[in-house]
Amino acid sequence: MATASPSVTTEKQDGQEYQVLREPATGSEVWTIPSVGVNTVSFRSEVEGQSLEIIRFPESFEAFVGRPTYWGAATLFPFPGRIRDGKFRFAGREYQLPLNENNRTAIHGCVAREAWTFVSSSADENGAAVTYRIGMDTHPHLNECYPFPFRLTLTLHLKNGRLHHHYLAENLGDRPMPIGLGLHPYFPLPFGTTGSVDDCEIWIDAPFFWEQDQGFPVGAPRPASESLDLRTPRSLRALASVGIGGANKILNLLHSQFSGRQGPAPAPGGIRAGVRNPHARREAVVEADAAFPACVSFIPAPRDKVSFEPHTCTPNAFNLTNEGLVSGTITLGPREFWRGSIQIYARAIDI
């Protein structure tokens, strides 16, 4: 019997409209909400015949809309993480951004809550794909959120059981523009459903670790080998035993491939990170290209999920750059563009 082909459909559930990408050959299905940041709110795929929930649906649409960067996989642009007091200096000028976190700071940019514009979709032997775009040429109110005219295009591509996020950022203006971009995907804990949260292991393939205070990097990073090295998987129980995360505590870590004094060494790829469940023998992986040399790892206090956030830069990067640190800030000249890609997938592991 012939296998069904990949598809892209528009579907409604509980009154909300979704774009759904399917790849029957791998048992993969992706649900995204274009009206709220093109957030990927659900991703399932099969691993050795087992259907795995890689990204879990929000508990309710109201909870999701109230905080879209706490569910699914949100795009963080034109900066990821926090900017202290929403203030930064660039090219000799001071800028004040709107404060969107309890009126204290600016966090995660301004596109995660917005409705994006549909561009195109396709479904063939190369998988299922859909492209959306947002920018000040089509969303002029964004001028109130960021003082530089930008356009961002996102293509979601489901192929071979892997979900790819392909980004194209453009400077539409006639002066240089600082940017940063991140993706904020959440994976359910315990991943693979069996076993305990404490037994799950996390890993981040990065050689430098930054201390943080309330989500802001403090000082320059240290070699991970002398501080917090997660290049070898560590269980959440082991981390909690040394005061990192644990019951009723938030885990928020920052790693990078750059030292704070110089950029990352030449490498074929960027940040890689994941969570593995030795009991279920399953693992979720986030793998970015070289455009993403930083990663924030976040587990909220309920410990029902973990997020590995590939970032082009650290939180508060624009200000750290002004302090003389290499923080990953990207500067686009007039009419220049930038590209980057991230993929998410699940796989079986041997223990």
C-alpha cells in the first residue's frame, strides 16, 4: 500500500486556526499558530515505532496567549533574553525599548505575540514546509517596539522527522542595526513519559559558562571545565545536589562557544543541546548552525518541561558589547541580511 505524502493544511481546533505539517512516513506532525508568533505549539514524531511528544500543546489557549514564550517554540527577535531596563547605546545614540516584563525590563523582542503574514507552503518528496514573514513594511506598529526597520522571514520545514526553522533577517533601513535572534522550544519532562524528572539528563555542547543574576550575565564567562561543564550529560538530580535547580527552583543557565574576549573558534556548527531519559531510552535534541553560538537552558519551578534556547547572542548583549565583551551582537548594515537555521528532533539512545 502506498504511503501517504507530506501535507500542509489549515485546521481549526477550539475556535483557533492552525497550520499543520504532516509527514506520514515518519509519523510526524507539527502544529503552529500563525496569529501568535508562528509559534510551534505541538510536534510529534515516531522513534522506532513509538510516537513521541517532542513539543507539548499548551494547557489552554488563554495560558498560551498570556505568555507565548512559556509554551511551544517561540521566535525571539530582534533580541533574545533581557535588555537591562530596556536601555542600550548603539552608534553613539541612546535607545529606550518598551518594558514588557513587569515594567522592569525588555525581554525576548517583539514578534512572539504578533500575527505573521503567510507567504507560501509546499508539500512534496522533500517534506512539508510553510513560510511566514513579519516586518515594519507590513506591521508598521512595530516601530513602537524597536527603533530600526526590520523584516524577518521564517520557514518551518518538516523532513525526515526533523523540524527545521530557517530564518532570514533583513535591515530595511539606511543605517546599521543591531540584532539578535533566539528560538525558545520546550520539551516535556520526563521526556519519553517513563521514569522521573530527576533521572532525566541534560547536556549542552559549549565550552564556556556565564554566571547570571536574575537572567543577566555577570562578568566574563569561564571555561566550562572550570565551572559548569555539561558537555557530558548530567542528571537533574545530580545538578540539584550541588544547588543547581531542583524542586520548586528555577534552573537558568547560559553557555556559549565564545569566551567573552574572542569569538567562537571555527566550527562546522553552532550550539547543540538536549534532554535524555535513560529509562525511556529517548532523547530530544536541538541543533543549530554556526549562526547560533550561545544557549540559554531553562527549567521552570514546576519542572514539567525544559527549554534549550539557541541564541545568536547572550541576554543583554547590546550592553555587554558596549562594555567590551564579545556577546554575539550582530550588526546589519543598510539593506544587509542574515540567515540562520535550527533543527529539532527526537532519537533513540543506547545506555
